[in-house]
Amino acid sequence: MTSFLRGLYDFFLEGDETLANLPAILDHQAAEQSLGGVRFSNDWLQQRAKLDSLLAEKTDESLARALKIFAKVIDTLDLYAPALKGLNDVHGYVCETLESVIFDQQAADQRGQAAAFLYGQAMAMSSLTAEAVGLAIENLLLRGDQTTASLALCIILGVERSSPLLFESNLPVLLRQVQMAAFGAEDRSVPLEALNRALKIYRPSEKAASCQMILQSTHALLVASLRLCEDANKAEAGVIWTCFIIEHTPLQLRNDLRARYPSTASPLPIFSLLLPLCSQCSSDAQLALCSALPILATWDVTNFVRSSLIHDTVGFMLGLPPALRAGAMNGLGQVASVVLDRFEPFLERVGGKALDVLTDNEAAPKDQKAAQKLLTRLLASLGPMTLEMMIDYLHHPHHVLLADVGLLEMIATLLPNLTGRIIQTLTDIIDDLLSGKFCSYPTEKVLEALNVFPLEDDDLAERAQRLVIWSLEEDQGANVVSAALQLSTHPTIATPSITRNLTFKVAQLLLADDAGIVHVALSVLSNPALASMLDERSCSMILLALHQSLEPSIQIVAAKLLTHLTTAHRAIVQPLAWSHIRQSLSLMDFLHSVDPTRAVIEACIISNLIPALPPSLHKKYVRPVKELIMTGLRQPAENHTLSLIFQGLSNLAKFEGYTSAQQSQLAQDLLEMTQEIPKECQHAALNAISSLLSVPKDGLDVYELLIRVHANFGGGRGGGLDGDLKALVSGIYGHLGTVERNPVISRDSKAAINRETLNYPPKVVHLSRVSEICDQHGPLSQTHLNTLLSEILLSTLSTSQRSTDDRSLILETMTCLGILQPKSVPKLIPDLPELIMRELRYALNGRENARDSNSTSVCAGLLFLSSAVHTSAGWLDKYWPEVGEIMMDCISAGEALPVLRSLDVVLDSINDYALLNM
């Protein structure tokens, strides 16, 4: 990330308490207008008045606060893009106001750049305003100064965040402005970032026209930069741009540059031009050289090592002042990674520099981190040559060693003689912690180290177990507890001897005050290895968390965990779940009168517990819970509450006995809502529809539902869905397509499905087919696996381009499937012997031209044929005459031994059938 974007994101950091309420304000505005309400809600009008007053003050501070609010508004609008249903007026106000701010800017400061970036992002997110971006840039550039060029680039960068296609259409303007602003502007961050974004899209196989422009512009900038390096007054700008191009040019673009312009992109002349300038440049240019020179060395490693270039490069980096030593050590590590063992002459000096930094108590943390990264690269590049250096490193204090556990692991892997020393160090550290000694390093660092370092040593593993148990106390601090929880699922830690104690300690953390700890503890208890060891005390802790927590997300996860535990602890969990449901429903009337939204949330929580009850109690509790959830569905709700409602309906779909009319009406209502809700709720809504239609009722109007689904998600609309939403839509098509009706509806269902599959990749189509087969045979049946496998095998075998070996492998798989599933395969592949005999005839005919080329195929085919006939008595009766004829042909072709082996299998099958009929 360049300084422009890094500074811009820092500029947008939330510093206003009102920013947290903006998404809810805009959600309310969208709901009001989409339902035919007032044009502007009171909350949005107040927010808009605040923005206008901030802009009217015309001070730097007020403008900065206004832009932060605009950034939050645009992020929320992005959830509703590209339709912006209910928020078109808000979007229009944002675009118009930001445009006026941009044209009022007289200096290219950070506030003007931020406004231009936000303007481009907002304009590009709507198809109604995207075309106006070009006109705004054109009007801005009429001024013809550096300020407007920088603002125009910021607009295009904002466009790229919302619409990559629109960014590419503005690529000619961007590249032209980059070349114009590259060397004249004092602030290089904007043109540097603009060039970086253009280089990232360089893919000649996909974007030939755009890539040609990028190639030419990059070459022109490189030539101009190299020329500036020869000018003493402008050398620094030339060095920075040259280094930036070297560092950010993709490999394919670099290869094309060297092929198209060999004289310009030759590395040795560039080295000869840059190295003499190293001592004359500013600190920024010297840091740029530290990053670029190792990359430039990869362009021609052989000549870089053979010449004096490597000595000059390493000498330059070693001679940098202490203020730049982090960048210097990073560059030295990259050089070592490029030249590998040929870096040995510099090992002592470079490694000594890194060790000196680690012993310097006044060194900055970034310098110490860079020193350890340098040691890691030296070890990876030179291996055993660094033994003495690593021994010296292991003598450093414990807090230094714990700062980079990856280096300790690498030392133990590449230098196994030092493994014992590292293990002893870690055990000493743990003993110090458990004994209560004062340590200069935090406990979480030790736990994080154990999570990375292999716990193969028995003593280290035993101490790690004791440390984890000791750390699972809330008073140890959130960081320590979280680190211990992450380590508690490690197989070496969670051994059978301590699992019960470990799970109870984790379950106690469900009552912690820190919601983050509770979430991590719930995820740990969901681990199958630990869940199987939960006892009644631990399950009671989960129930207490369900009762006492005020956060719905924690309650729902706890409810799901209890339901999951019914498989291992049914006798413990069912009474707990039943007690909670009865207690909650008894208080529901009071809760609904005090806080209706909380009552709906509680009903959604109960819906996750209902599967834990015996089937005989489902009907008793499903109906009141469903009525509460439906009440919340009819009322306006915040996004997270709406998602919980959809999830609750999805849970109840398995137990509620809907009629076909109720099922159809609820599905249609949910489909209509998907167009009114933000993207973050659509996943839960589609999941609810899919669960509702997983078992379609008799009399369901499938054709009407198919039309509605296609209207909402079919055609071009399907292309805007993410992968999860596409899979859910495909699942809905699969559920509806399995309904067997009269030929007209069945044909319409298949036609709709075929139209829709054109918009989805093969993987998603396959998921839809899996859903359809599962619905036909039931979710618990294994028949759908055989059905899908048979379909894949038959479709693969029907491909004419398959080689003989591939076809033989497919037939072998079919035969093996028939042996393993003798009752189901004859129904799924009823003509398997006929398919095998057809392949046998192909093999026999091929032998006439190449005498022994297909002998193996003939032998294998006879074995497959006899095995298939052995599978089913019906196959033996039906195909025996043809089998006998083809065996005679095989004997005539010289394959007598395989025929005898096949007859042995067939006669064995006759004997088996006779014994069964006795």
C-alpha cells in the first residue's frame, strides 16, 4: 500500500460517535421509502443538516469531520448497490455535495484528495451516475494545473474501488495524468498509487488493449525516470520513480518490457546508474533503493554475482545510518534470498549487524523485528553455514527469542543439533511462569510460541498442558485466556488424561464478562474431540451462558452447541433444553409486552434448541415459537434481528407442518423481501427459503414460484450474486425441480432450471444436482451418492474423445461399484454388461491393425464382463448368449486364458445362485 492509500485510510478512522449510528439511520430511511413512506426520515434529515452545517463552517476541521461521515455513508450505500432501492435520494445528495467540495478545492491537500476518492467511489456504484464520472473528470482537468490532475487521479482510484470495469474504461485518462503529474507534483503519492493500480490489472491474455497502453506508459515512465537520474538537480525524483517501477512491475509485464525494449530494461545499465547515487539521495530514496535493488538483481542473477554489483549493493546497505537500518536489513535479507549460498562472503558482517541490533536495548521494535527477519532469511538461504550465528542468537534473553517463534522453529528444523537447546529454553520459560517469577515477557507470547513450535518432546508437552490449564482463568486477562483457548484444541494438549478438566475450565469461561472470550470458548467446545468429553457440569455451564448472556449471538451459539451435544449426551442435554424452552415460553407474554423485539429474538434462540427435544414434543413448542417469529417478520427490524428471524424460520421448517398454500405464500413473501433487504441479510433469507422448500408439499404451485425466483435472481441478475448466494439459489431450483406434476409443469420446471444453469459455473450446477438427488431419495439415504456417481461415470464414458485407458478405468470403476453395491447398481446402470461388451468389440477390432496393442484391454474387459454378470442373476439370464459369442471371438483372437478365467467367475456365480434358491 502506498502512502496515499495508507494516509487516506488513517484519515477515515472513526473518531465521531455518531458514525456508529449511521448504518441504522440509512436502513430506516431505505425501509421508509421502499415501503412508500415519506421521502426522507427524520433521522436522515438531522444527519443531513449536520453535514450541511459542517460544510458551511469551511474550516479544515469541519471539512475533515464531514468527510468521515460521508465515508461511512458511502460504505453503507455499498451494501445496497447497484439498485440503491430506497436510498437513491441519499446517493444523489452525497454525489452532488462531494462534487461541490472537489471544485472548491484550491490546494491538493489530503481533504481534497479524500473528497475526490469518495466522489469516484459513490458515482461508480450506481449505473445511473457512472457515466457522469468521465464528464466530471473532463471538467476538472480544464483548469490544467497539478492540483486538478491529482484530484482527477483520486476520482479514478475511487472508481476502481466500486467498479473495476469502469476503472478500466478510464485507464487512458489515468495513464495520461500519471505521466503529466509524475515529476511535476511535490506529492508523488497519488500518481504512484494510480500507476500501481494500473500495473495490477496487467494480464495480456484477457485485456490486450488495456495492457498495450500500460506497457507503453510504463516504458515511457521508466525512460523518463532514468533520464532524471542523470540530472543532478532532479536525481532524487528519478531514483524514486525508477525504484517504484522495478518494485511494483508484475513478472509478465517485466518480461514483456525486456522483450519489447531490451536496451531500456537491461538491469546492468540501471545498476550502473543507480548505485553511484546511493550516497547522494535523501532517506526516502535510499529506502526505495533497499527495496528495489534486490528485485533488480533477479533480472540477471549471474552477472549480479560475478561483477562487483553485489559488493557495492551490500556495502551501500551496510553503510546506511541507524535511522534506516530496518530498511537496510530488509534489503540485505532479500539479496541473500536471491543469491543463496553465494552470500557467504558477507555472512559474518551482515549476521553480526543483526545480532548487534538485538543486543541494543535502545533499538526500536521495528529494528529488532527486521533483525530477526534478516536472520530467518540468512538461515533459509545459507543453511548450516549459519550454525555459529544461530548459537549466538540462542544466547539472547527469553523475551527476544519469543518475539519470533517462527525463527526458533526454523532453527530446530534446519539445524537439528540445536533442537534440544530450544526445547530446554521453552521448558525453562514455562517453569518460570508457573512458579510465579517475574518475567519480562507476557504470558500470551509463550502460549503463542507453543501454538507454533512442534510439541513433540514429552517434557515440553506436559509443561504446555499445565500452562494451558493454569491460563484458563478469567483473571489472567483476555489476551492470555484467548491464547490458551486457541492452544487447548491442540491434539498434544487435549489428551484423554486432562480433557475433562480442560473442558470444564473452558465451559466456566462461558460466564466471563468479556464477550470475545465467550465466543472463543464456545468455538472450542464445538470441537468434536472436546465435545465428546463434556459432562453434566460442563453442559450446565453452557445452559447458564444461554440464560445469563445478554448478547443474542452468544445465546444462539450456545443453543446450537447444546443441540449438537444431543448426539453424545442426549440424557443430559434434553432435560436442560426442555427446561430452558418451558421457562422462556412462560415469560414470553410479559417479555413481549415490555420489549417485543427481544421476545422475537428469544423465539429465534428457542428455534435452535427445538431439535434437541424428543420428536414427541416438537409440535407442542414449534407453533408458539413460529407465531412469535412471524410477528417479527411483519415488523420493521434492524439487519441483525432480521437475519435471526430468517434463521429461525429456517430452523422451524423441518418441524412445522405447513400446507401447500402456507408454504407457497411464505416462500413468496420471503422472495419479495429479498429485494428490500441489504445484502448481508439476503443469505439468511435464501437459506430460509431453501429450507422451507426442501420438502415441497402436494399442491404447491411450483410454476409460480419458479417464475418469481427467476424474476429475482435469473438472467443478468444472477451474475451479481456471490458464490454462496448462487449456491442457495441453485438449491432452490433443485428443490422445485424435483416436484413431479403433470407434464406441462414438469417441462416448465426443467426449462427454467436449464435457463438458470447457463448463468452458473459447473461447480454450482453440480451442487444443484446434488440437492435434487438428495430430495428424491431423502437426506439420510446413501442412494443419492450412487446415483450421482453413476451419472458422472456414464456421462464421462459417453465422451468420444476419451482414450482407451480412460474408458477402461471408467468400466473398472463401474464394475467395482457393482461388486460393492450389488442391489443398487443394476438399477442405476441397467446396461452395464452391454457397455462392457461394446468396449470389448472395439478392442478386438483394433487388434487387426495392431496385433498386440490392445491385449491388456481385452483381458481387462473380459474380467469386467464376468464380474458384472456375477453381480446380478438377471444380467446372467439376459446377456449370456451375447457373452458366449464374445468369448468365442476372444478365443479366436488368441485370448484363451482370459476367457477361461472369466468362465471360472461365471460358473462360480451360477453355483452361488443355485445355493440361494435351494
